[in-house]
Amino acid sequence: MRFKRLGRRIARLHDRIGNLRRDFVHRETTKLVQQCAVLATEQLAPKTMSRSAKGTVDAPGRRVRQKAGLNREILSAGFGMAHPMLAYKAEEAGTRLHLSNTRQLKPSQRCSPCWELAPKTLAQRMHVCPHCGHVMQRDQNSALVVLIDAFNTQHTPGTGVAARPKPLPRQRGKSKSVTRETPTTTAQAV
């Protein structure tokens, strides 16, 4: 009997942690959509990022325990929840959302001023371009690359910022959006 009670308490605790994570992601995505006219982010694949490092019997993986810890943190962060929430909230608020294809763009390896690839390891935290000599903190350079990509793609014509510097005010008579995990699609006649 004690182990059943303990199992129920652990399940409630995990439910609470999941609810807190979901609530945090909802609050932050709502803030982002209300404050920004254009949102640009990388299209992350948490499933691929959290793949096992065990390998096979013939070729065993390296640093399996470290990778397992990293996988727990990646899945705990809730990346998979953020993009769908951003998508439907941005559509409702009239905010432009751009998801950059990370594999094609390679933002952490690309130089923002000259757009050339400058390969580096994860340990290198500064971006130093051998082509143009540009020096910048690695994460800031990656963010600039994603932002430039957002403004240069055909999916995001123009800057959008000049057209609407502030988020649109909530219209009267419209019901507030219902909190949901995935957007519902409806067929519209053209």
C-alpha cells in the first residue's frame, strides 16, 4: 500500500512540474508576441537533438552519461512546446513569425556581415571570421544571422517593422484566445 501511495505522490509531483513548465512557456510566448512585431527563431528539432549516444555493440558511443544528462535538460526545457505556441499566438496577434532552417542556414557557423561559413567547435564562444575579420560573441552572431535570414526570405517580405512598429491592440468584441497546445486548422474557402 505504501508504494502505491508513494507512486501517486510522485505522479502528482511530475504533473505539477509539467504544468509549471507549460505555464512558463505560455507566459513567455505571450509576452514575446505582444512585445514584438517580428519574431525570428531557429527551427529546432528536440527529438533529433536528444538522440541517444549509446551507439551499437560494434561502435559504442562516447560520453554516454554526459549526453544522457544533456538530453534530460533539452527535453526539460520544453522546446517542442514553444514553437507551436508561438505559431498560433503570432497568427492571432498579427505578429510575423519566421523559423529558420537550422541545417541549411547553419547560424552558429555563419558570419553575419559577410555570410561566409566559419567553422568552429562548441568550446569556441567567440565568433572570429577568417574572411572579413569580424569578431563577436558567438550567440549574438547566430541571432543576427537568424534575424537577417528572416528579413531576406520570401516568406517574410519587407521588414514588417516599419509597417507595424508596435503589436496590434486587442480588438473589442473578440473573445480571448483559448489556451491550447496545438493550433486547430480550419478549411477556408477561397
